[in-house]
Amino acid sequence: MKNIKSKFVLFSILPLLFASGIVFTSCNIDDSINVDPNAIAEAKVKSVDGIRALLVALQVNAGDTYSRDRSRIASIWSWQMCAPPGIGRAQPLAWNSYNMTDDGPTDDYWVITYRGVKIANDIIEYTPDVFKDALASQGNVYLGIAKTYKAMLLGEAAATWGSIPITINGIEPPDFVDQQTAYNYVQTLLDEALGHFSQETAAVNRDLNFGGNKDQWIAVIHSLKARYYLHIGNYTEALTQANQGIVDNTGNLMAFFSDNTGEYASWGMWVQNESETIRGEKYFVDLLKSEPNDARLSAYFTPGAESGGVYYGYAVHSENLYPNPVDTFELNVNYTVRMKKYSTFAESFPLIRWEENVLIKAEAEARTNAVGPAVADVNIIRANAGLTDFASSDRDAVIQEVLKQKFLELYLEGQSWHDQRRTGTLPNPINASQGNTTMRFIFGQSEKNANPKVPADNDMLVKWLLNTKYGGLVP
């Protein structure tokens, strides 16, 4: 296969454009730039067709990055999911105890994250020369989208690892910046994206979500700004941005998959091809069952084959760690729930959506003492789930309800893991006997081997979020 050469590439990452776990084959992008069914002609990348193909590749990469390894591990570390012993591989079982090695998913997640950053950088570099004059309005859309995706990829990386590279110069090993600097850069990228969309724009049919609709992209950008302000506890700015964010489900930013070979959803492959070795965790299932008629329970799971229609989560942790007693059925995979949502090859996965924006807004309102509006917003989510209204004038109680609903609503999306670290509420925060970290992913083997500038793994690399090992905001 002939691959596109990479001008800017993280030191340890091979310049592969479509080497992610899922791809849209290039024959579905633009026939004029095909060398073979899986590659793009290198000489034509700096062209209209080339930039169009890069945009599709960036969307595919971002969806894969967000929904693959980070989603699976974060779901286990936040106790939405778990790996029951006896049915799975060793890796997921280790994640139950927050154990991680540097040669597995953390390495893969790092590589595909920075592959996406590389694709975004190429779009940002090439677009001004390709989409100019009469095509400049399209160029504004390509630049705005590329910077938005790049910001999201780096925002999640900053949350996940803490200290990360943000600038890549040729093949030189990149420097690592601290988490605060990384988050500041993410906000700058999003501001630049807003600037591109404030100019003249045009329809872009390679935009799989919005076709280049500037208003929808502007709303997404404000919601992403709100997300990353929330990550660092800047609730005033998070509220300002959420108020300008996504207004309904037509504005959700999604990752798209299909039943075509090579285009499968990551969770769908895990369920269909890996014997569903990750199951719903007792803690999460019990919360869904804590109020009657929560529609999300049956939307997310199907009852175990021998459960008689009862929803049991698997109790993988010690009994004394759960608020509710452990039933013997919760220790038997034949009785515990199976995945329903995100269990197929073709199911779309959200990168950011309206419900998250509502919940960011609700938490930021409560933390800035607008308790009444916060209650109204959290009740939007409750009503959609089939629950009765929540009522309280107690600020702390409202914050807890918002965080609970976010934990339940953003199933597998990874944001609740960030919330739990930010608020110091990770369940069973560490397996102390093994000394395993829980507050961040460790750096992967590829980068450690190739880049002498990789910092030593330390939870305090995420010190912008944490001033103690298990939670608390930096002043």
C-alpha cells in the first residue's frame, strides 16, 4: 500500500491515513484520487479532491478515537461497565482494578489521537492554497471543521494524559506542555474555528454531520468550549458557552458507521466479535433501577438469558463497595444484562450532543447559585428518561442530581469519568495493593520508546484538575 507522506507527524507515529480500526474505503470518497482501493494518490493530496478525502478521514478518525479504547476503559473505571471473570481476555479483567500496561489500548489511543491531529494539521495547512478565490467560502468550512476536531482530540487527550504535545515540528520529538497550557490551546483552536465560521461559508457535502451548515457548527463549538471549561472547573465560562451551544438533537455531532466490512462501530465489534466480554456493572444498573420507569435501562441493556426478564448488573467488585447488597444472580453472567445500545456494527456514536450541553448548563448554573434554572434543566433530562420531576432548593443536592443524571445519560461517552476525577467521586479510587494509577492513562510504549521528552507517569500530570490525588480543583 502506498501511504501519504506526513510532513508533521508525532515522533513515534507512522504516517498512515486510513490505518484506524475502522475506515471508509477511499473508493467511497473520490475516484479521482485513488491509487488502489485503499490509498490516496500522494501527489493529489493538495487538491480539492484531496482535502475532501482528508475531511472524511478526519471525521472517521475522530469517531474511532472517541468511541474505541478511551470509551471502553473509561466505562469500566467509572463503573458503568465491567469485565466479568471467566468469559474475557486478561486485558479487560485488569481494567476492573484500574491496571494498565503501556503496550495496549493506551498506546493505540495515543496513536490514533495524534493521527487525527496530523490529518487536521494537513487540512489546516493545505486548505488556504487549495480553497481560495471563488472557493474561499468552502475553505472557511474546511478550516473551521478541522480546527474543531483537532480541539476535541487534544481536549480529550489533555483530560486523559494531562501533559501532552500540542505542537509538532517535522520529525523532531515534540515537547510536552502541562495540562493547563493544553486546555488553553484547545480553547484557542475553538475560537479560531468560530472565526472561520463567522466568515462567508458554503455547503460542503463531505461534512457527514451538517453539510457545512455554519450555525450548527457554531453551536457545536460553543458546546465543546463549555465541556472543556467544565473540565477545569471554570463554571462561569462553561455556562456562558453552554447558553450558546447545541439546542436540540438535530445539532448532535456524531460518528457514523455501517454494516460494510471495514466500517464497523468499535463497540459493535467488541460485542459481536469479542463475545461481549464487557457487561453492565451492578453500580450503574442499580442506579438505573433506583427510580421506576427509567427508559434508559431497557434502551441500554437486555436482561440476561436466565434472568426471567430481571435486569441484573454484574458485581465485579467487593460487596462492601456497593450501596446495595449483592444478589447471587449478580455474580452469574447468565443472569446479568447484555449490551443493547451500541451493540451493532452500524450504530452511530455521539461525540457531543444536546443532552450533554443541557447537563453542563445545569451543573454550571447550580455551582453559580442559579439553583432554580439548574433544576429546570436537569428535569429536561429526567423527563426524556421517563422520570418524574426532581425538586430541591439545596445547591449541593441539585449538583448531585445533575452529576447522577449525567452519569446515567452519557452512557459510554467517557465524560462521567472526567466528572468523577474532577469532583473526587471515582468509585473505589485505587487498588492500593497494586499501586495502580486511576486518574489518568499512562503514556504508551510507542512514544516512550521514540521520544526522550515523555514525562514520567504520575497522577499529578493532571494537576490542573486535581490538587489532591483523589480529587479537588486547583484554585
